[in-house]
Amino acid sequence: MEEFAYRASIRHALVNHPDLWFFNPAAIREVLDFLHRRVPPGGTVFEIGSGLGFFLHLLRREGFNPVGLDVAQVVVDLARADGFKIWHGTLDSVPPDFVKPDAIVSLFVLHHLDAPIDFFRLLRKRWPSAPIAIAEYGQVGPNSVAAYPPRTLHRWNSKALALAMRQTGYKVQTIDVSSSGNEHPVLRPIRFVMRHTVIVPAVFRAAKVIQRRFMPRILKPLKQPGYTIVGLGEPPETSSGTGDGSDGNAAKLSQ
């Protein structure tokens, strides 16, 4: 909850510059490139677990029609105030006519789910022709309380993510994306100081520009391989779903 409160507190400084939000811009670029290849201009992209809405804003800037879903009322209200169509609730509560996505995206949500295979099965059942893009934390990362239950139920690598997606009927490509280097412990004091610059949004954004766009070039020796895993899935052209009707508890998204 402390983490969520901090993220909410900086939203005003970054919401109009959503590309500065993401801790691993290279992974987000892989997802966007996939969407541009698979979705026509103006096509609908359904983001499951929209959070504070940064990716919704980025999708809109990239020329897509973004639609969201989240279980937290506060972020749903923020997204609606920004003009987005968003469902408040779990995935299995979405009405059949709420969204007809050309593609589905879920960023850093899978590790919250107690039954991730059922999550993929439900996607295949509800939207059998929609390609999907998943981004998840890899096996490396900070050894903090946030890396363990109840916040993080499991960690992924490219082999595990590919297996989960293939098991539920997707043709899969996985990509291991290295970290930016900004996460290294030696830079913790700098990150601490940056947090406090949010009281002057322009200064905070300038620091983020340096951190996101320039520091990765300098910090190349500190980058960790497999820091983020991206899974890009497409259903077989002739497939109409998994057919097993196994919804389970697929969409019990946790915050």
C-alpha cells in the first residue's frame, strides 16, 4: 500500500508524459512494436490491470483505442476522468459486449494471480482471435519484501511464460529484455533524492528523462539480462478457443 500511495502521488507529474513512467522502456517498446504490427490504426487494445493509467495514455498517443480494466476503484475513477473506457472489476465479470479487442495487453499483473494458467484460458475463451502481449518480472531483481508473497506470488522466465501460453493455445514468441541499469543498489541514494523532486513536477520529469533515456547508455555494464520477460502470443487462425471451459479464478487481480 505504501508503494501504491507513492505511485499515486507522482501520477500528476507524469500522466501527460507516460513514456517516462516505465522502469524498463525497452520492454514497453517491444509490446508497442507488436501492437503496431498486429493492430490497425485506431484499433482497440484492451489492457487488463490498467493501474494508474500510464499505458492507457501511451496507447492513445500511439494511435490506438485503449480500453482498460482494474479492480481498484480509485484508479478506475482516475481513468474515467481522463476519458477512458474502463471496467471496474475482475476479468470474469466483464459483460460480453463491453469490449471487442483487436489485441489484449497485461503488464506486470501475472505475478499477482494465484492461477495464471486459468487467466490465459479465460482470455482464449472470451476473445479467441485476439493476440496478446504480456510483460512480467524476470528471475532477477531487488531482494525486497515486494518480491515475495502476498504481493508477488511467483516469478517468471521466458521458458515458463512460453509454456504457460502454449498450454492454453497461443503461438508464442518470448523476449528476454535486459534491465536499464538504473535499478542497481549503488544508485539507491540518487533514486531516493529523485522521489522528493516530485514537488516540482518539471524537475522530476527532467530527472526521469535523464534516468530513462540517457543513463542506460552509461550504465550498460550494470544491466541485468532477463530482468523483464515479454510474451507475445497469437491464437492459431483456425482456433475458436480452448474448449475446456476452465475459467477457474483467472481474473482475481490483486493490488
